[in-house]
Amino acid sequence: MRKGPEPELIAEIAKLYYYNQLTQERIADLLGISRQKVCRLLKKALEDGIVQIKIIEPEQSDKKIEEELIKKFDLEEARVVKIFQDRKDLILKRIGQGAAAYLMSRVEPYLSIGIAYGKTLYEMTNFLTPRKVPGLRVIQIMGGYGKLSGEILSIELAQKVAEAFEGDVVPLFAPAFAKDARTKRAIESEDRIKRVLELGRKADMALVGIGGIGLTATLIDTGEISKEEREELIQKGAVGNICGNFFDREGNPVFSRVDTRRIALTLSDLKNIPRVVGVAGGEEKIEAIYGALHGKLVNVLITDELTAKALLEWKT
């Protein structure tokens, strides 16, 4: 039986690489082994804890901002990611990475997670590091977008999160918005739809995006909300939505014709979930995020530093 690499060899390679700053090619030549083996053993050194990396960070201004957000909006937690370039696409990815880091620090055996759809939540799935979490369950708490032009559907997003942790997914086989009120009632009367929504209401955690009401907002851009419905919402003071539930700048629900078609957990349902994590950022969403925070529609916020500073400066 072949024995694994000797610890002495791994340690020597690590010292040459990290202390003496030799390239992998030089180390391979020096020790008479292949560069591929050097690369593999360096990776093993990290995995086995032979090499432990410590990063001395500069004073973290984001921690102060997080504390200020928690205090101002009475949040349980806040995570603020640093932005090095003010580009919308990069901000979206950075928030998604921050949400993934948060989720990975909070998942535990037999946790049930409700998840809606959102472009930032989709980005989050790209940064999840796979690991097995026994008994984890991911529940789709909003129907799918029939006209979604993005890269992933609501059900696929829930599946990606479940797969990352080798958990189970509970899909909601329904549209986010039915054709009309009659169709909504018929769909919600089905036993399997009732069961999924009830499981969603009992989730330990919900991951939700916070959408706006501008022309580029997902619900508007995909055509799920009609022009007439959008105008009605604006007239009634709506500034944002969570799971297709619209609210004003104080976080109060704004009821409209949209509610007669929506198939998702309501804001009241979400308030009964112990941890509701809002994942959102960007200049165009500041008013919507403020409304969600003011109305205590989420109790955990993951956002970027530019948005966080704007929220702290917001005057009621």
C-alpha cells in the first residue's frame, strides 16, 4: 500500500514557498519532483493546517458602520461589504459574496431556509462553498417568474442553495403572479401549494431581496407587473417590495391589484420568521431598503458600504 506524502516533505515545500519565496518551478527543480506535485502538496498544507494564514487587517470602518446600522434600525445583525469600484455589476457581486459568507456562517443541521428570488441572491449562489449540512431544508417562498430574462429561475435558485449544503429543496410549483384573482385562488387551493407555503411560514430563516419600483426593477423589467399596476402602486406611495409585497417608505404595506395575483409569503408571514435576511444594495434601491428597515420587514441586512452610508444619512 502506498503511503501518503511525508509531513516533512510538505513542511519543507511550504517553508521554501512561503518563507524563502521560491516559485513552484524552483521548488520542483530543487527537490526533484514535478511542479504539479508541489502545487498539490501546497494545497494539502493549507487543508491539513500545516500552513495557517493570518491576515492583519487595517482598521475596519465597515464594523463601525454595521454597528450604526444595527443601532439606528434596531437590527439583529448587519453585514457591510467594502466597495473598491463604484460599478453596479461589481456591487451586486460583492453583496452576493457577502451574503454567501453570512449564510455559510449561519447554516446548521436541520435548519429550514425560505428563499425568494432576486438578482443579488442569485449572485450569492455563485460564492457558496459546498459542504454537507445534515437535515438542511430549502423552501421556495415565492412562485417563479414566467417571463424571467435572467440566468436562473426561482426554483433553480432554491435548488442551488440546497445542493451547496447537500440539503433538500421544497419547490413551489406556481407562478409568482397568477393571470388573475380567480386563477390565484385556484392555485392556492391545491394541497401541495398549501403545504409548501405553510412550510415556508415555519422556516427558521428567510433570504429575501429588496426590490424597487423603478423601470429596471426585476418585477417591472420582467413584465410581471403591468404598466397600469405600477402606476397604481406609485400613486399609493409604494417604494419597494419583498416577495412581491409592496410597501411605502415607512414600511407600511401598500395594497393594490397586484395582491390579488401574487403567490408568495406575505409581509405578515415573514414577520413571524425568526431571522429575515434582506440582501440588497445600490443607489436605486436606497429608498426601498430604508422602507424595509423602517418597517422592520427584515431584521438582518447585507449590503454595500455606499448604500449603508446613504441609509445612515437618510432623513425621515
